[in-house]
Amino acid sequence: MAWDRDGDQIYAVAGEAITADEAVTINPEDGLAYKANAATGSESLPCLGFAQATAAKGEGLYIQKRGIVSPAPNSLTTGTAYLANTAGDISHSAGNTSQIVGYVVPKRGSASVYELHIDCALAADNHAAQS
């Protein structure tokens, strides 16, 4: 996938192995980046963005908070993208802790390619509203 790097991004150190394009959170207890998930018990760690590259535990990585991912991951098509219960994944179905991470739309000029427009502030806003 290609990232539009004009969006907001942050730098963090990986607390576990993270693959490029996985949903990421930062644990406030140790300040490290981990795969985000919407499973029960993860309510205090909403998705903050998506890993721009693969990083091993202890390596630095950039986390894209806003921007466009093209093509959209996981064969997603038009609709709302939610953080999934599986660590690092997104889906059209909300996980146990519903967190919207963006919207999938057709790429301009293409009927078969979709882009994910991410705004992980949406996830944080949704989390705050549910707390």
C-alpha cells in the first residue's frame, strides 16, 4: 500500500513486532507502540494510527494518524472502517469496543480500487463518547 504522507504522523518505539499498515496504539504505562484492537478489555487503548513500515520490538516507527491509504487494506470496499477485535486489523464490522478509524471510498477515476481515508481522531472521539 502507498501512504499519502501529507497527513499527521507521530514517531514511537515498538513494544512488539508491528507490520506495516497495522492499526497501532501507544500504551501510556510504558510509552511504547502496540497493535491496537477493539476486543473487550482494550477500551483504554484506542487506535492512534497505522504503522507506515514494519518494525521489530524496540525499533522506531512512524504512525500515520490522518491521510489516505491506497489501495485500502484487507480488500475493504466502500463504507465505514472500524478497528477489529484482532490486533492490528480493521474491518467493516465494529469490534467489541466500536472505534471508527476512517472511511473507504472508490479511488478517483477507478471503479475497482478503493482508498482508506483515515482519521484516527475519530477513534479517540468515539472512545471518549463511550467512556
